[in-house]
Amino acid sequence: MHKKSVLIVDDHPLFRDGLKSLVERSTDYHTIGEAGSGAEALALARELQPDLITMDISLPDMSGIDAAREIIMEFPKIGVLMLSMHPKVEYISEAFKAGARGYVVKETTSTRLIQAMDALSRGEFFLDGQISPETVGKLMAGTRKEHGSQDECYGLLSPREQQVMRMVAEGVPTREIARRLVLSVKTVDNHRTNLMRKLGVHSKIELVKYAAKLGLIDVDSWK
């Protein structure tokens, strides 16, 4: 029987080892590769094109959500399952907007994790049952809010402009944005100019406030 291939992305080797052991014990999956950073994940996804990717959100070089978005833009058939310590509605919302098809907290059971992988393999979505009803309620309310005027402006941005917007709002320097997205500094500057024009904002502070209102960034962690 054909086993589905899994790429494991996490910056903690011990966690990767535990997840790899779980995958290898299953009858339906096998580990095709491991990555400890977003850049490694992008490179291995392009090289190996796995069926599934388990993606940590907190990576040393970039957000796992941004890495997932890049991968899914190139390979939409890859099922990305986000794994995180954070059951925050902002992270969950952004993960699904980026194209992830599942979200699981790291404290979940091994059985639950395999159930999530099974769901993605069937082309379904999966949201961990350990995520509180309050969080799910906020997620649904946030989805309904997307019909508001601010979200309509955000929807005018291209996927690349949305990426640049989030990184700028998070305080990522222009050169670092260029490095992460494999773009020139001038191209990043052009994207920033265009997205600010489309959103009607005129300063970085206004952009941060805009992103915070939409729940696109965690203001508590912004520097």
C-alpha cells in the first residue's frame, strides 16, 4: 500500500524526532524529510514535493505561516498541517488564510494528530478539538467581519503585498523581508508603496494599527 510522504518542519530536534517516530509507526505515512527553518522547509518542499507537511509556526528565520503560504502558492496540492503551542485565534485565522488545511496544538494526543493527517489526506479541513469553544467563536466572528470595509481594502492586495504588509507591520527590516521572500530591496519597497496606497495609510504606525485591527499581527509581541 502506498504511504503518503510527510515533511516535518520544527526548529526543535527532539520534537522532530518524536513526531518522526509517530509518523513511522503509522501504517499510512512515512517521513520524507525534516527541516528546522522556513528556508529549509521551502527548499525541501520544492525538492521533495511531499503529500503532507507538519509546520511549526515559530521558526527561527520566518513565520511558519509565511512559509506555508509560499509553499502552497507553488504547490497547492500539498496539505499543510500547522502545529503550534499557541491556540490564539489570530494565528489560527492567519494559518487558514495562508492555505493551511489543519491546525493542531502541540499538546494534542498522538491519535488526534494522526486523525488530522487523515483528514488532510482526504482533502478535508481539521481544527484541533483541544482549541477552546471561545477561540472557535472568535474565529467565526472574525470570518464574518471580513465583509467589512477594512477587509475589502485588504482583499485588494495581492498575496505578495499581503506578505510584505504583515512583515512590515511586525517590524521586520526591509532587507530581511527581501531575503525571506527572495526579492530585491527595490521590489519590496515598491510593494510597500503600492499596498499603503491601496489601504489608504501614510505611515508605518498607521499600517501597524490597521494590521492589529484586522488581527493580522500579535501586538503584544511587536517591537
